[in-house]
Amino acid sequence: MLGACTTVPKVQTRYSPSADFSDVKTFAVLPMPTQITGAEPGVMVELAAPAKAAIIADMEAKGYQQAPVETADITVGLHGELLPRTQVINTGYMPQTYSDPWLNSYPYQQQQIVRNYDQGTLALEISRQGKLDWVGWSTQKRAPGATINTDNVIAGIHEILADFPPDEK
């Protein structure tokens, strides 16, 4: 979710079964983090204002009004991280002939493919009276060392908040 991604984002949400959002009228956005784990220092200088604006726009589009943290019904917090990952794919036995040092010939060879990537996760947490009631997050694979794209982060925020509030059961 953090830019230059190589996969389609997967959005997931979880919420407290006791959470009731039917009477929520106001929200506040918590201060943006100053750092994203695994990202270059200072990336939040570029991301903080657009990310906060995207959260405010989405929440207002849902009919909620922005309020000070002290009086808001719910608070929205943003978190992100980039973690290096390695994927090993065993392709099984391939029809290739090779010989060992004693000149024995083998018709099949096992092959493995190793891929390194960063896994970016963008999470939004919604709390009420200090209790976490809802969390939505998006994860994507991205090329190692790729720069974080502000437009992708904003799109991720929109996709995550599309699932808030949860449907009533």
C-alpha cells in the first residue's frame, strides 16, 4: 500500500462485536506518525498532510463531522510499515539432464526461485473512548527500495475506509 507496489492491494477489516457505530456523529484524526517502520526517514513529511486530508474527506463523505479529539465520538489513527520479505518457490523437478562428477546422468533437476520484496501495510484504527473498535488494513508487495507513492497511499486510505462502518448483521 505504500507505493510502487507490484500486487493488487488486499483490504481486510476487523471490528469488535460489541461496537455500535449507529450513534457516531463526530470524528477526530489523531496526529500522524512521524515515521513509517522500514521506510526512509522523513517520508511522513510528504505523506502526513495528504493522508490526513484523505481521511477527513472520506469521513465527511460518510456524514461524520470533524471535531476536536477531546469531544469526538471516535478517533482515527494511521499506521504503516514496510518489511523485507523473501519468497522461495520450489518448481519441482524440471526435465533437464545434468551429470554428477562420476558421470552419472540424471534426467530431472529440482529448481528453486528466490524473490525478495518489501511488504507494505497501511492500517487505519478507529477507537471510541480509548477502546479500539475497528481496524482496516491493506497489504501489498512492492519492489525493494522503491519510493513511497503518495497517490497509492491516498488510494489505500479510500479503499480501507470504504468498509467503514461495518455492515449491521
